[in-house]
Amino acid sequence: MSHPIVLVTGGTGVQGGSTIRSLLQLKANVRALVRSEGSFAAQALAKSGVQLAVGHFDDYGSLVDAMVDVSAVFMNVSPSSADPSAETRHADNIIAAATRPGSTVQTLVHTTTILTGQHGTFPGWETWNDFARQYWLSKAANEERVRQCGIRNWTILRPCTFMSNYLQPLAPFFFPELLSQGVFRTALRPDTPTMLISPDDLGASRLGH
């Protein structure tokens, strides 16, 4: 494999996008897994020199195709309220494609979230609703999948709240009144410390610098 390729799943999202920007700064060969190569976000990636691989986490064949000549995979899977098993199933499919016979993948980077694996210590954990419990259980289960997958090099990242959540275009979703009225409404106490990180800093950290 003369020109190793890094496959970034979720390349049109916040974490995938920051990873791609950092990789491009290093002149790396980047391939992004996208659902549609015709979307505005996918076309923007293509214009920046990123290869596009059309696929879906539930389509194992498309994952195998996306990993041809790939040396490293960035895996970012998300929960679904409509399909509680989706997050772990998607991780299973990605890992299966990365570890199939003949695979060239030697590095797997997986992102979960801060406090993964500590859910049993959360106040009132036993009374949490099914979706909230499944969110944390899936994160912990996927981390264990990565640890046991057999890929030579693996890294698990647990980011905290993104600074970009307070800016356009995400702020109206997370904090509807923040930009329109200057009101930051939250359940946290005014003196509660909050951990924050820039997605771009996180993207650089995935590359070990």
C-alpha cells in the first residue's frame, strides 16, 4: 500500500470534519464515508481533496469497499431513539469490516463521550429512562469492542462539551434563546464548572499532536 488512506466516518459532522481538517493540514490521503456524494457537505469535502465513499453503517459491503487500501479508521457512531441497538450494531459492522481477512487497517480511533463506563455511579441511574440508559450502555459496550477487536493500534477518545455548541449553526438547536435573545438557559447551577473543548483541538489530538 504505497499511499495509505485514512477513512473518516461521519466526515460531514462536527468531529469527523475536525479530524479531516487536521489530516489535510498534514497532507494525508483522506477518504470520508458519506451517505450521499451529492450533498452540499460532501461536495465541500470533495473540493478540498477528500475522496468520497458512499455507504451506510448498516451496509457491510459498502464499509468493506470504503476500507480498500485504508490504514486507519476514525469511527464515530451515534445513538438512535428509534433504534436502540443501532449504535452497537454500527460499531460491530465497522469493526468487522476493519478486521476482515485481507484488511489493511492497522489503526482504529473511536470517539465516545466523557464519563463513559461510569454510568453506574450516576445519581438515580436505576431510575433513568430507557433511552438515557441505553446511550451510556452503548458507549461503554463499544469501547470494549474496540479494546477486544484485535487491531494493532487503537485509541479511545472521550470528549466533553464542544465549544461550537454555543455558536452558529449549532447554538439554536442546543440553546434556542442564546443567539436570538442572549439568554443561556440550562439546568446547571451558575457556579457549576463545565468542561469544554474545541472540535479542532480534538481533531488534532486524534493525530497525536
